[in-house]
Amino acid sequence: MKVLQRQGRKLTLVGLMIVLLVLFIVVALRSGPLAPIAVTLDTVEARAVSPGLFGIGTVEPRFTYRIGPTTAGRVKRLLVDVGDRVTAGELLGEMDPVDLDERVRSQDAIVSRSRAALDEAQARQDYAQAEAHRYEQLLVARSTSQEIVAARQDAGQRSIAAVQAAQADVARARAERNAVATQRQNLRLIAPVNGLIASRDAEPGTTVVAGQMVIEIIDPLSLWVNVRFDQGNATGLQAGLPATVTLRSRHGATVTGRVQRVEPRADAVTEETLAKIMFAIPPTPLPAIGELGDVSVTLPAQSAGPVIPNAAIHRVDGTTGVWQVVNGDLRFTPVMLGASDAAGHVQVRAGLDTGDRIVVYSARMLSARSRITVVERIPGVTP
């Protein structure tokens, strides 16, 4: 009797262990590491892709005017400061003239003396010509000699030469006076255009050399973005294409624009293509010069072909490809990719055909031996 009881307990224990083992296997296959991996699938479609080109640039003025003296000197006064708006012809400041005012007055006096000498020479010319004419008439009346007439005519010719020399002296004196006056005028710093004061690089009392910048003026309506694009993705970049700029100070707000030009010289060190993006409407308020901005340019559309989401692309053992589902089996298919657009669509140049089924998202890493279950959405994974 006791033997039967012991055998019954053993059978009960074995049955319980079998039940627990079965439950463990079921749980492992459904929710454990051996469970099928949840995936979402997509079908390869044929469509045209409008590639998106992305780059980072800085805000710069297209037109900049650097105002400074043409001769060395000391800054006497400045009438504007950074941020002021000025109009063409407005006086911005002035250099110390030192002795130029006195030199202008001295040249005025020289011009006056030259004019007086010219007037005297012209009077002598008139008198000499009148005398020569009178003696010519006396010679006709036989009241004088030919020698005296010749002397009077020679005096008339010398008076003409004296007038010409006096005229040359007046012209030289005026030129020298105008040169000094121009030099004096150049000490006045004048705004050449309507614009905005961007910098003030000297203060009153500072000595500057010829050509050194004192004030910088920019045209606020000519701001553009100097942007760099990766050369490998810049095929098709050209002037006139639409662009959007996200300035750092705008907290995600975009500003529309267009590609003004593509620079003929690229950066060989960074392997980037340079382009200028002009704003469609200047932002208000104006961004700071040198502010960074994210630039997106929509390139011309590519011809239609197989397209996949970029989320489906993986690298396995250094090979770029996608996980493809064929007759319910999972396999890794290498692909050759082409252009991509801002929506995340990527052209497939080789490896897939229209209608193929591929894995877009998966709950865990996949391998060729992974078991999968297709779902509509994976919480925390799919967007």
C-alpha cells in the first residue's frame, strides 16, 4: 500500500514538472527571446523622387561698404554708431584736417595772384597789338620805318606768349588748389548708399592709416546665407531653386528663399560646394551677421524608379541592404541606393524590384534565422 502511495506521488510530481516545462516553452516562444519578432512591412513602389539637399550656412551681407580716409590722419569726430540707419550722402564723421584749411586758403591766394598776372599780361598784349597796328598804318603813310614796325610786331608776339604763360600759371594754381580741396573733402566720411552701420572700428582721437576702415555699412536688404553642401549630394544644384532657411534665432521657424548662385570654386579640403541663398523677403527683425542657419534645397525631381523608406536601410557586415520577406522567409538583400528626398524616400538603383516586400521597423535586431510576426504598429518604435 505504501509503495503505491509513493509511486502516485512520483507520478504527480512528474506530471507537474511536465506541465511547468510546457508552460515555460509556451512562454519562451511567445514572449521570451525565442518569440517571433514584431515587424512592420512595406511594399517597394515606383515613384519620382525630388532630392533634398541640406547644409549649414551663415548670414552675410551681399553688399558691404568700408568707409575710411584716403590719407593717414586722426579721427576728429564720428556722428553715427553701430545699428544706426543712414542715407546716401549723409555725413558719418570727419578726420582732423590739421593744416589743410590753411593750405586751401594759401592756394586761393596763389590763384588770385595768377589771375592778376594774367589780367596784366592780357592788358600788355592788347597795348602791344594796338601799337603794332598803329605803326603798320604809319608805314603805309611812309611816316615810319620798316624796322620800327617789325619791332612793334615782335613785341606783340612776345605779349601773346606772356599771356599763354600766365594762363598756364593760372591753370596750374587752380589744379593745385583743387587737389588740396579734394584732399580736404576726402576727410569727410560720407555714406555712399542707404544702409545700416555694422561696425565702428575707430574712435575720435585714433590715428589711422590711408585706406583703413573706420565705419562699415551694409545693405540690410541684400542679406543672404553663405551655405556649404556636401559635394557628393550636390548634383543638380543650380541658381533659382527654392530653399528654406531655419535661423537659430527663430526657434524652428523657417524663412523661404532661393538659390542666388552656386560658387564656381568649391572647398577642396572639406569637399563641399558653396552656394548663396537669397531671402524671398528679408526677415524681421534682421538676423545678426554671422548667425547660423540650416538650409534645405529641393533639387529637380529624378526619374521614377523603385523607392523605399530610409528606415528600412541597414548595414550588415559592412554591406548596405534591407531585410526582405520572400515567401514568408526573412533574408538580407544588398542594395545600391540613389537620391533621397526630405520625406525619407530613397531610390534603389539595384537589388530590389517594384512590389517586393521589405521590413521597415522591427522590435529587435534581426538575423537570417529570426522568426517574425507582421504587425501594423510597434509601440515605441514606429513613428
